[in-house]
Amino acid sequence: MSLDRVATTGVDLLADAVEAQAVDVTRVDWRPPMPGTEADLATVAVDPRRAGANKQAVAAMLGVTAHLVDVGPASEVLGLQRGEFLHAGPPIEWARASGPLRGGLMAGAALEGLVDDPEDAVALFESGATVSLEPCHHRGTVGPMAGVVTPSMWMFVLEDRATGRRTHCSLNEGLGKVLRYGAYSPDVLTRLRWMGDVLGPALRAAVRATVDAQGPVDVTGILTQMLQMGDEAHNRNRAGTLMLLRDLAPALATSGIAPTDVAEVLRFVGGNDHFFLNLAMPACKLALDAARDVPGSTMVVAMARNGTDFGIQVSGTGDEWFTGPAQVADGLYLGDYGPDDANPDIGDSAITETAGIGGFAMATAPAIVRLVGGSVPDALATTRRMHEITLAENPRWSVPVLEFQGTPTGIDVTRVCRTGILPQINTGMAGKVAGVGQVGAGLVTPPAEIFPQALARLAELSTRTHTG
């Protein structure tokens, strides 16, 4: 008997042996479900609500268009009070906070005048008497890296015009020694004060004037365009930043602000390729928040890290966090830094991957591998692989090199548990010691155990619903 073609799965030994005999081999990337998930997968699979619920959640997410409608201080747009601090990721206390989160909080305390020296903030947070910590996600907000937000920080305000729902994000400081990477040196605070005194008010004037003249900037539309221009909207935002600058520069120039301040704002934004990230993130959150609270849905609506824990939230399980230990990214390091210097993964920026861009859209931004490591074929393979764990494709966000296929959208807990494939995230790396700042960038995945946790809760809720 002759063999013209063979399909194999599992280890490559058999496939290699057959190929050596000039037989065409199709290697199938199959693996058994995650250990211990079989019963829960069976329970959730027969839930009659699941298919309709996931269809509803995906449609709700894809139906959102995010517009930039305002810029304002967190005290105004979030009602944040003195002594209240927001942070990235799931809830955490100071005692368990990582170095970069502590550094960001220390910088924030000095910025707010709660202490004169950031080092003095350690005692302030240890006592906890006059300060509080809360996740950004709980206030309709997302924050990159440490994600620290204080009352005086200025925020982008995005809105879905159809529903009036809003999300928020702080302004991007740039790279290197910045608060979001846990740095708190005097130059960090000087930059933050300039952002509060000059950048924020200038952007508010430009955004409001743009809204009055021609309507708000369509952030979702910019995301659509930038994915065609080599950005993936997490660690590469060069085209998006320049398009934002194009849309706001005319109003900024005629705002009546001092020409020297206008020049400085244009120089700062134009020289900060990551500036648009802080609009991409709340745009993704705005879309995903529309998909929340659909009973029976197995779709992930948030992935976030605080530098200690990695957490996910799922549409069908409400506001509950499913958490596990954050992992250290595998990537490229700056200068003399290495893996021993890096903190585990941190930030709310994985909301981009949750929405189907960032690491899920690496195929549209092959240049990203120069920042985070890997190769161009790896980037293409990653985007293809993410389709195996998602519910749909986003028709707005397409990948030219993959024949304009929509990006993989709607992470499905059951598919992750069934295949063992974990979501791929590309990320910056913060130094694990408070005050160091950025040490590199790389690739990381969530801890595997959080998806079986979420699946178990979905199975419990399904059983409870159908047994009365």
C-alpha cells in the first residue's frame, strides 16, 4: 500500500520519519484540553444560552465606535478625590504591590503634594489611613504599565455616541524613566507637572474646538487606518500618533495658547510614538464594556496585570476577577539589563489584545519584532494561531498580508481551555525595583490556570441556572 499524504499530531518524530520517505505530511496542531477541564467544558458546551450569548457579546463589541470628546483632570472626569489612587490590573494592596507599581504610586503621591519626597510615600501607603487603591477598570478607565492615576492627572475621555457610554485613560508620558514604568526621579515629576499645566489644557482646548468645528475625532477610525499602515496599536503606534496630531493640530494652532506652548506640545506629541496608545486602550475598553454581563457568554472582556497578578474578566461572570501570577516577558532588553532586572508583566494595555489587536495583530506590523523579539514568520503565525481561540473576526480591523482577514476577536474561555493555546501579548517590561523605569519589551502570555478558573465558574452558573 502506498501513502500519498499523512496527517499527524503530537510530537514531530513520526512526521519527520514519514517526510524522510518523500510522503506529504500535514501536521495538525492538536492537543488535549487543559487538565481537569473536561467536565466543565462538557457542561458549558451544552448550555443552550452559550451560542446566542456569545453572538450577542461579539455584536455589542463590534457595534461600538469610540470618539475623543474631551480631555480633563481625573478629579473632574472621574470624581477622583485627594488620596485616591487608581492602578492597573486586578485589585491589590500595597503589601503585595510590585516594584514598578510602588514606584508609580510614590511618584503620584509626590505629584499630589501628599509628600515632599517620593521616598516618604512608603510610610503613607503602609499605613493606608489617608490613601486608597482601586483598579482603573472599576472606574471605566485603563492605565498602561503601573496605570497609576491621581486626581490632578489629565485624562482622555472617549465616548460611544450611540449610547453615551464613556471610558478614560491618562496622557502618555513617553518611554524610559516615566511614572508608568515605576520611575519617580525629579525629572519624572517635572514632566508630569508640565503635562498638567500645559499639555492637558492645550489638548482640551484643541479637542473641544475640533468637536465644535467638525465633530469629535473618530478613534476607532484611526485604529482602522493605522492597522493598514504598520501599527498593531499596542507597542507600535507611530501612524496613529501622527494621524491624531493631524486632526488636532489646526485647532491647537488657533486655540489662543502661547505659541511657545503650542510648539512644545506639538514637539512632545510628535516625538512620542506611543502617544496614541492611551487612546487605543480606552477605545478597546469602550467596545469590550459593551459586551459585559451577557448571561452564558464565555467571552473575555478584560485582561489586566498589576505586576503581581494577571487577571481576566468574562462577560458571563460579571465583575469577578480570575487571577494567577503574572509572568516575566521573553524579549529584548535595553542596555545592560537582563531577565533578572525585569518585573513580571504589568499594565491594563492587554485590553488591546482582548479586543483583537496588539499581539493578536502582529501580522499587520512585522516591524514590531525588532522591539519585542521573534521573527516576521512568528508574527504571522501568532495572528493565525489567535483565530483558534476567538469567536469572530473584526471586519473593521484587517491584516493586509493575510488577504485583509479581520483580526481575531473575542477570546473564548472554552476554546482556550480546549486547545491549550494562550493569548499572545506584546508588552513593555518595567524594572522590578521601584524607580528604575523601562528595561525592555517582549512577548508574554497569561498564566494558564486563570482560564480553567473562569470556565469552572461558567459551568457553576450554567448548572445553577438550569437546575433552578
